[in-house]
Amino acid sequence: MSVQLVAEGKELITESEQGSVHQQVINGKLVYLTISHKLCEAKVSLFGGQVVSWQPNGHREVFWLSKKSAFDQSRPIRGGIPICWPWFGPLVNETSHGFARNSDWQLGDIQLNPDGVVVQLSLGKSTHPNWQGTFQLIQTLQFSDTFSQALTMKNLSAEAQNLSFALHSYFAVSDPELVTIPSLADSTYENKVSGLKQCQQVGQASGLGPVDNIYQNSKSATLIDKGWGRAIEINKSNANQWVLWNPGPETAAGMADVHQHGEQEFVCLEAANTQWFALDAGAEITASQEIKVYNL
């Protein structure tokens, strides 16, 4: 069954003629930011530093959120844009996809401008029990008729750190079977479902699950949804791969936090570096994505 949401009263953080930003506590634990602007509506959870909703005016909701997602901090939120960091996928004796997506982030600066809302979040400046070394993450989110997300990773340690990451975007779609990603055509990829390490994408990639492909492709990508007659364009930087994922019905049926037939409502297309890379002592790197929505 789904977790019942119990929302406490909203606290106004800032407002102007263009819109407002409120803070709200869900289930006595989870802090939500609710953003209302003349150009869009959005929601951000400080748990996980996670965007859970963005809807530019005149368009459908862009991100999918499971009706059975945990909103009590017992597990990561299923939907929106979980941040997989400092590792992607499984790690021996650790939870999958790192700890950024199930940690409490700190709210920083908020700017409410005529052309959109900018929110800054941070995590770290210290060690973590599941990670050796000192780090800091700074996330800058810009909500408007477009959306951008920049994740700055800082190594505050005296030694290099090995990292991997993904911006695990769950895009709401009419039906994965009606979704294609033309820009992945001819790309090489690893098929995690079949176990084949070297594959070649023939024709347009499809969002129909089960699919779990890691594409060696640093170009921008456009998700074409014929059912809703819309396109979602994603431009990325400092992310050399795309991860295309949908669990399919059999796997989704065993996932406690995916509602019935929920896998038929989303396609994940993730800007990622799934392979370990070294970040030198004192160095930083920023990975980002910019998302635009338009009608076909």
C-alpha cells in the first residue's frame, strides 16, 4: 500500500509579483519546497536533494512520481530526479546508487526572478560513514519554462577520490511503447538485461521495458512521445553516457514502491558517468543537464 501523505501547514519563504516559494513538512519528517511561478510549478524534496515535479505552463507534468513512493525517509523517493552519487549501481556491502539520494540536503540561496526561480542545495563539507574522504556537493536548480540542474562535486580530501554518478531522471510518458530516442541511434551500449557488454543500437532506441542500457554517448538527446505529442530535449555536460531504463512489468511487480502498472507511465533517461573516474584532491567538477519541452 502507498504511504499516506500528511502535510503540515506551508511556511512562506519568499514571494514577489512573479510567484512564491513555500516550505512544507510531509509526514513530520520530509521537507518539501513548493515553487509557484508565472512560468512553471515545481516541487523539491530536501531529503535526497531531489526534484520531484516540474510543470512548465501549457504542458503536462514532466517528471513521473510513484504513488507508492516512500515519503517517510525510510528509502529514496521513487520518481523525479534521484541523484546517484558517489557511486552508480551496486557496491559490495553498500546500498545501490550511493547515499546522496537518501541524505538530508541543506537549503541555500533562493532567487525569485522575473524569468524563473533558482534554488541552491548542498550536502557534505564533512565525511560520511559510507565513504572515505571529505566532500561537498552543491546543486543549483533553475525552474522556468526550461529546467536546468547543475551538480558540483568537490573533493575536500587530501587524496584523490574515485566517483561515479547519474542524474536519474524519471520522465512521465503516455506509454513507453510510444517513446523513442532518435539521437541514440548507432550508439554503442552495454545491455544490462542480457549481460552483453558491446552492442550497437540499430535505429531509434525505444523506451519499452524491460530495458537497461548504458550508451556511450555524450550528445544531447530528445525523447519523442508520440502518444502525448511532445518532445523532451535534454542537453548535458560532463556526463559521457546515457542510461535508458524501464523495468518492464515483471520486475516492476516485485518493486514495493512502484504502483500497479506504474512502469507503463515513465521512461528513465539519465545523464551519467557510470564508470569510476578520479577527482583529484582539492578539485571539483560540475555535471549538468538542461531540459526543454515542446509540442510535436
